[in-house]
Amino acid sequence: MQRMRLFHEIPPDRPAMPLLARIDAPNDLRQLNREQLQTVADELREYLLYSVGISGGHFGAGLGVVELTVALHYCLDTPFDQLVWDVGHQAYPHKILTGRRDRLPTIRKEAGLQPSRIAMRAPMTPSESVTQVRPSVRRLVWPWMHG
């Protein structure tokens, strides 16, 4: 089993991303072999560090869910199977894997990518409107309670 690549500083230059550059949607990710997923996660983590290094902001929550995000998009039928993130910063890896990779450095800039989740912003974001655990759970439960 391949081990996670560790980073000791924020990359100053745009990293090489031979696998990640081929992924613009979860279907692209699902075309890869399982053995390639750790490499994708490492490339995603490095790109996340690089991007947030440009734009500023929080990246700890996103770094904490890189492998989870890769696994969810690989195993689930997204966007049909919707994902709900606890906080907006956890959605950064999701944004990278769903066609917004090149816009990530524009977070916190005028007309840039939204740092928080806004419902229906893009085809892959119907569940991105919640920002904390309680609203996330409420959004998941509400349809069944009030059918």
C-alpha cells in the first residue's frame, strides 16, 4: 500500500499533476485504477496547499478530508448521490474534483470561486448550501420529516 506524501511547506510553484489534471468530474476519477487513488490524493493535497497559499484562507479542514473526498467520489454515484460537508473549507477538495480546480486560487477574490458553499452554484453543488453540522443534519432530515 502506498503511503501518503507529506508536505513540510506550501509549494511556491504550481505543482505537476499528471493524474489530477485529467479529472474534471467524478466520472473521470472513476476511470482510474484503485492503485492510482493515493497518487490522486497526494496531487490534490499539494494543489490545495498551493492554491490556498495564493489566495489565503483556511486549508486544514480540506486537508483533513482529501482521502475521504477521493473515496466518496470514487465509490458513490455523484452527483446523483449528494454529499453534505460540515464546513465550507472541507469542500475545497470536492471543488477541485468537480471541475473547479483552476478556479480554486481565485477564492477570496472579486468574481472568484465562493469559499463557502452556495446551493446550485454549479451542477455538482446541490448540497453545498449548509455551513455547520446542525444545518447539515437539518438539511438531510428535513425532506423526510416534512415530505
